[in-house]
Amino acid sequence: MALQKTVTTPQGFTATNAYHRVEAIRIAGKTAMQFNVYSHIDGQTIPFFDEYLFDCPYDVSGENPLKQAYEHLKTQPEFAGATDC
């Protein structure tokens, strides 16, 4: 599971249709979680950029945490228009 979106890093590098993967999910209590997002040129390469510590609500009776993390990312401005891949 990943999101796909063209991004430009703060250093000016543009990656067309980059893959963005959620990793290292940490659940804090029963209502919150944190996770990292790593951006790859394709699904196999070493990440060229990482975003740390996205925070979002966690619903213990909802979808699995990974699914919840991706759904949260789609609501963030930097991932607007991203597609599932």
C-alpha cells in the first residue's frame, strides 16, 4: 500500500509520480497515533525524502492502523490529489 503523487522537495528536487509509504506506526493510548512517511522515486528505491511524525486520531474499532494512516494523509494539503497504488 502506498500513495502516488508528484512532489518537489524543499531542496528543489521534483519526483514525478513518487511513491509515499507509511512506516513506523506508533499507537499512543486508544485515541491517537503517529507515523512516518517515506517518499521513493519508485516502489523499490531508497527513500529520497522523509516526513516525520504525522499525528492523527486513532479509532480502535475502525479500520487497521495502516489504512487509517493513509486515509489521514489524503486529508493533508501536501498529499491532496494523491492516488492509492
